[in-house]
Amino acid sequence: MDQQLNGDKNEEVNKKVQGGKKQQQQKQQQQQKQAQQPKKKEKAEFKPPKAIPVDGFEKTLKYFDTHTHIDQIFKQLKLTEFSGDAFSKFAKNHFTIPGFQGCITVACSTNSYNPATQLIESNPNIYAAFGIHPHEAITYNPEVEQQLLTLMDNPKTVAWGEIGLDYHYTLSPVETQKQVFAKQIQQAVIKNKPIVIHTREAEQDTWEIMKENIPKQHSVHVHCFTDSVGFAEKLLKEWSNLYIGVTGCVTFGNAGNVRDVVKVVPLNRLLLETDGPYMAPIPFRGQVCHSGHIVYTAKQIAEVKGVTVEEICTNTLQNAQSMYGIKI
């Protein structure tokens, strides 16, 4: 009996040993198989720009903000004066990086027309664009149109805008937006004024209205571009004097599509803008955005395109002059 039990135990031990060896062999084979498989490429982690030291740039750096809303910036900062030296004091207190050459303040609701007019009359390096934003399309009427036509006669009014379509919020009915967009384009063309376009989640309708109403040689600034690479390429091909505007959102971690657009847009078709007080670039995200932040946007664009910040600022400054017909 004992001999039989010992035999059974020995047999059981042998099975376990053999089973263990088999498992070890299988494990080794699996490890070898995994080692032979090509490793998956890890996606490079996006790194937003860090704070830039003031002495990190030469004094020759020059930058221009093609799209900001100074009256809205002042409103958020509880500043009530727009004339005189109000802006120069503001810039002195907030723009830490030297080289600011000027900006275009965009007044796209009737409440902004008077502050913008005061700003351009008081500051030689501030220009203006006037129009009705798609959010405000329901306010457009013959009286507003006549007001805009008068504002276009000011020598420091350099564009009609921003105008366009916004289907993300649809604060004005879609059909109203489309009618007002087309109407304003027509008036801008008659006045021979560059056009500043706002388009969000409305690629097809924006394309159709532009195609029907904007001559191929007309100057166009598609501002704060967040649409597809394909749409950007299509626009650039159709209008030889069309520029793509890039804001601080290019520094956001979730804005990979904007960086993809930056990759394909030639340097001679890019414009720098802040869209202040919105779209503050990292490391200022969540704060009131202003023209003094624009170098951080330039830095990110430079990294995407593999060029220097100076090259971005120089090229976009030249582009701003070409687009808006101004001398800086």
C-alpha cells in the first residue's frame, strides 16, 4: 500500500514538474515572440511654450496683432477711457516683451463702433475693422449698413469685419447669418475693403457664399482658423490674397488640428493675431488676452514650422502690411 502511495506521489510530482517546465517554455516562447514584434511608436507628447524671459529676444524683434478687440479687453479690465493716452498706458503696464508695432482693433457690434473710433483717432499705430459678427446678424439693418459705409471712409479703417458664419452657437438664425454675411461681402467689395471672416463649423456654407461673392484677387483674412486642413488648402488655392490667421489656441494641448493647419500654410500666407480678450496662449490661458501675448503664439508656430520666432514675426508683419495696405 505504501509503495503504491509513494508511486502515485512520485507520478504526481513528475506531472507538476513537467507541467511547470511546459509553462516556462510557453512563457519564454511568448517573450521571444513579443521581442521580435516591432515596437509601436509612442506619440510625442505636446509641450506648450513656457514663459519667455524678456531678455530672450533681441531688441529688433517686431510684432503686429492683426485681430484684437481692445474695447472688450478694457471692459474686462474695468477700464473706461479709450481716447488720449489710455492705450499707451495700458500697453506700458501689460506688454512685457518689446517690439509691439501696432494692431487692428475689430469692432463687430454697434456698441464697439464708438470706442474703436476713439482708439484709432488717438493712436497712430492702431487701425480698425468694422462689421457685424454672425452672432449679431439679427441686428443688421439699413441703418447699421449705412453706419458701416460711413465708417469705411475713415482712412484708418482697413477692413470690413469680422463677418461670417458661426454654427457652433447659432446666436442668430442660420439663414439670417447667411444673408447678412453675403450682404456685407458685397458692400465690402464695392468699397474695395479687405474682408475679415469668422467661420466656425460652417465650412460648406462659408465656401459657397465666399465663392459666389468674393473676387479671386480680393484680400481676405480668415481669422482664428480652427477648421480642417483641407478647407485651409482649398481657400488658399482659390484666393491668391487670402491669409490664414492663427491665435493663441495653437498652444492648447487639444488643438492638434490647428497645428496641422500651420504646417501646411506657407509663411507668406500666415497672420498673427490674439483675438483678445479671448484665446490667451499658454502660459496665460484663462487670463485676459492682449497683444503683448502674441509672441507666445509666434513661438509655438515657429516650433511647428521649424523656424525662428524672428522669422515668424518678420513674415507675419510683412503679410499684415500686404493684406491691409498699411505701412509699419
